[in-house]
Amino acid sequence: MSTLSYSVMTLVDTLFVGRLGPAALAGVGLGGHAAFTLVCFALGLLRGVKVLVSQAVGAGRRGEARDHVSTGLALALVLGFGAALLGQVVADLLPRIAATAASGRAAADYHAVRMLGSPVFLTYVALREVRYGLGDSRSPMIATVLGNAVNVGLDAYFILGLGWGVEGAAWATVAGHTVEATVLTIGLRESGLGRLRLGSLRALLRVGIPTGLQFLVEVGAFALLAAMLAALGE
């Protein structure tokens, strides 16, 4: 669901910035692909939270389940801030592979803002996996619908109303992810938080790293194609 939400928000951003011209359109396409590539490993890794929480709940070990919740959230924040920092470096590199200077600037601006939202996006991913592990698929669906609705509304306001351009599109998406994370944080009272344990972290890494690597390889192939196409023209 988080993969779909991320892609849909990027698609909506693309539809709105299409009014700004080919350079903005090309920039959002390149910047969006780059942003997703940088978070895809963490997104796959955090899917291990669902496995661990569901196993602990099924075995009647609620305390252990709460420990997995805390560990997943802590790791999501660490990975999120790391991705945000790396994203600023990648943003400076994007103009070098863009077809024109204008599309390169648009890609860098859009990508830099999107990556600032990585901590809140990965927090949402971790919370979503917790809900799935508890057998709740309704809350993530509601969060996704509300987040995407906010993204659409703010895209229209920031781009068409305030004239913020591609940066406005990126901020609208960050706001959408914030809404998603906030909705699921409200339901965190049901599961509760536990302790940060090294054993829980090891278990999460053991389960999540293979999935994260799979995501990275698959998405990396699309990202390479996007980079090749970006150099051909707006």
C-alpha cells in the first residue's frame, strides 16, 4: 500500500506540474524516481515489522510485540534521516544527467524537498506494518485515502494558487505522508510501545534485509532506465 501511495502521489504531482511546461514535467519524473530509489531498501526492510509483530501476537507474547513496534519505529527514523541527508547529495547530482539545465534544476528542487519527508514517510511505513501485523488493514487504507486527498488539494493550492512550482508539488506530497503517519499514530495506543532491544533489532534485520535488497534491485532497474531516458530530452 505504501508503494502504491508513494507512486500515486508522484503521479498526481506530475499531472499538476504538467501545466508548468516540459522542463518541470521532466524534472518531477526524474526527481520522483530518484527519491523512491533512495527509500526503497528501507521500505522493504521495514516490512519485516509485520512478520515479527504478527508472530509475537499469535504466540501470545504481547510484550515482545510492543518491543518490535518500538524497534521498527526507531529504525524507520534512523533510516529516514539518513535518506534525507543522502537525498540532498543526490539532488546536487541530478542536473548532471538531465537533458537540459531547466529540467535539471526542477529535478533537484523537487527531489530535495521530497527527501526531507523521508523520516515521516518511513515512520508511516513502520506504523502501517504494525497495523498489518495486528490484523488491521482498514486503518492503513483510511490513512492512504486521506493522505492522497490532502496531496491533491495542496498540489492545486501550492502550484496553481501560490505558484510554488515543483517545490510546491513536493511539499504537498510531504504533507500527504504526514497525514498518513498521523492517522496511524493515533491507533498506536492499541499496540503500545515497548523497549528498544538489540535482539529485536537483529530479528528485524534478519527478516527485512533480504526484502529490502529485493526492492532495491527491482526499483534500481527502473531508476537506471529513468536516468537513461532523462538524458535524451525533456
